[in-house]
Amino acid sequence: MKECVGMGPGSRSDAHVAKRSRALHNQIMPWAILLLTGAALFRCLRPWVGGPENFAPMAALALCGGLYLSRPWNWAGPLLALWVSDAVLDLHYGAGLWTGSTLAASVAYLLIVALGDLLARRPSWVGWLAGSLMASLIFYLLTNTQAWWFLPGYEKSWAGWAQALTTGLPGYPPTWTFLRSSVISDLIFVGVFVVGAEGLSRQFPRGFRSLRSILPLRPAR
């Protein structure tokens, strides 16, 4: 009887974990790819395909990056998706490649990533739901405050700021409708991503732990 060299219990266990890690890698990477590119692509195509204003889960992208990705990917990924999609939209509308709205959105996404990083320490469905709502609100407040400050159509007063957060400028849809669309899209996107990531981590628990050594995922909780 031939002896199989190097195939002891430990080797078989390591091979099993590696196999499950590869299986998890093949299943979780589409979620990560969709997280970074799907939101940016949807945002870029919205002027051509139509749909509600702000129905692009960019805030959810930043929140999920903070929840699941480790540094520096949680910061770099959402900002890269924002800047690429902004460049496409700015070229389409004939604007500059860097505007005040880009700066406001970048600051908002950094705050949302920090929120996701905080929520990841005590994960729960209540936290994820509250985080999604807070992400929408952070993005809405910062971007509309930037519009109020720089657009000449708004009075630089509390009344003008309230107008920027509610009715907006005449001739345009009310700004509160943008918040509504953001809340809906962020809830859908966060729910889909969290369900997918949490489901995969439970389906492949050992592989998920091993996979953290080769993917920029957060440490095991």
C-alpha cells in the first residue's frame, strides 16, 4: 500500500478550507464588483435611461464599503466610483471635471464610510437599517447645503437654507423628492448587499475566515 506523502489530517483540512475559500471568492467577488461598478454605471446611464432623480445607491456604496471592506479599500472604492461617474456626467453636461458638488459628495461619502466602520463593530439589522437612512440624510444635507451656499438663486439665510432642503429653486422638482429617491435606492441596495454578504459568510464560515487573508475584507467579528 502506497503512502500518500503530505496528505495527513492537517493537510486535508487546509485543502478543504482553501477549496471553500476559492468557492466563496467566486461567489462574493461579484457582489464586490457590483458594489463598486454597478452603482457608478447606473448613475452614469441615468441621463439616458431616465428614472427618479438621485435613484443611484452611491451613499449605500459608501456605507457597505465601511461595513465590509478594510482600509484603504473602504475609503478608496466609493470615492473612485464617485469620481469616475462624475467625470462621465460632467463631460455629458459640459461642466468641469471638478465642481463644488463633487467636493460636497466626497465629504459626504467619507462621513458615510466612517458611519459604516462604526456600525460594523456592533452589526445588527437595526443598525444597518438606521445606517442606510442616516447615509441618505448625510448625503442630502451636505449636497443641498453646498447648493444653497453657491447657487445665487438661494438667499443666504435660514429661510434660503430651508428652501434648499424642501422646495428647491423654482422650475425644478422639489428637493425633498431627491431625499425620497435616495432613501429608497439606498435601502434596496444596502439590503441586497448585506443579505448577500452575510448569507455567503454563513454558507462558507471557515472559507470566509480564510478568505480574509487574501481579500480586503474586515476582520472577523
